Amino acid sequence: MESWRLVVTWGADPSFNMGLDEALLEAAEAPPTLRLYSWSPDTLSLGYFQSLADVPGHDRARALVRRITGGGAIHHVRELTFSIATSLDHPIYRGPVAESYARVHAAIAEALRGAGVEATPRGTTPLDSDRAGTGMCFHTSTPLDLAWAGRKGVGSAQRRKHGRVVHHGSIKLGDSVLETGVATLPGRGTNPGPAEIGTLLTEAMAKHFDLAFERAVPDAVERGRARQLGVRYIDPAFVRSR
């Protein structure tokens, strides 16, 4: 059984969220880390290659950042965001990139079964949530994306650099003004929140990959680097040009 860190940061500032994930990507000596987090205020994250013009509704979010991962924009509200940071020689990420997505998505699907959802890869069937012209991740789907009820409910993307990987993901708990018509989780008396789904995800990953998670906080070097990097994520010039 392999030991991983579990880092949990609910309601974090957008610049901190992005700065910490980039710091974890850089941290060659860090243990494999699963991070669970949410955002305050609600934030639109652009994909690495997007421009503001690609997302006509960008002004409806209260904050704006650009991710270091590709893909479409995500409105971070009513969701669980997670990231995985580890070396590329880890068994989860060895081999073709598509296979690593399939492995991680299989664990997410197992977690979602605990929330009453049977999520499966989209495959070759188009989804009802597919919608042109919005620039949003959840309005565009690929064969590996997890979907249920004919709609996309999980989006993820990776950045690989210097022998390491950070794998971002968003699990939708509800829709938003920018992400209408996507898959969401059914309520069971009260709607499940990020903490509940985060627990299910942690348990599923532990079972699926034979991991033991230890709750931890980033060390002083990681926190300092996150603060340095995070400044760039709230600079309008950075958002438009990087």
C-alpha cells in the first residue's frame, strides 16, 4: 500500500488555488498528493490556450484566472475541484496519456456510485450537454469524459512538465449561469456538498489504486512558492496573454 498526502482547502482564493497546484507540479521531492478544494468567490478558469473572446459569458463570473492545463473554461461554483500531483513514472500515469485519464476516471466513477450516480465514459455517443460557442468545458465532450443522464458531469485536464504531472478535475454538483444543462448529482434530502463527494473520491482512489491517505498541509516551501506563483493568476495581463 502506497502512502499519499491528502490536502484539503475549502473556499480558497482563486490565486492560491492555482498557485498551489503549480507549486505542487514543480515540487520534485514532494510525495504524491491528492488535493480537494473549492473556490471563493465563484471563479471562471480559462483553459491554457483560450482567450477571453472564446468565452462570451466570462463577465458573469466574479473572478477570472487561467489554468496551466488545457481544455475549455470551467465555472467553479457548485462543484468539487480536485488535483493530483505526482511523478510521471507513477503507475497511474505511465504509458499513453489517454490510459491515465481512463484510470483516474474509473476511480471517479466508483466514487460517484456512492452518490447514487452511474457515470460512464461518453464513448462515441454525443451528449445533450454538448453546445457550440460557449467556450465551456462542460459543453464540449470527448470519448473519455464521464457522463450520466446523457450529459457531461466530470471534466479534467493535465499538465506535464519536467517529469511530473498535475491533473485537474471538476465534478459538478449543480449547474451554474455559465454551465447550464450539464450532469449534476441527485439530492438525497440535502444536496451533497464538496466535502461529501471529496470523501467518496478519497475512498475510491484508496481502494482503486491501493493507497493510504494521510491528511496534511503543504510545507513552508510549497506555501511560499504558491504565494509567488499565485500573483500572476490575478493579473489581467496574465489572463489575457499567457
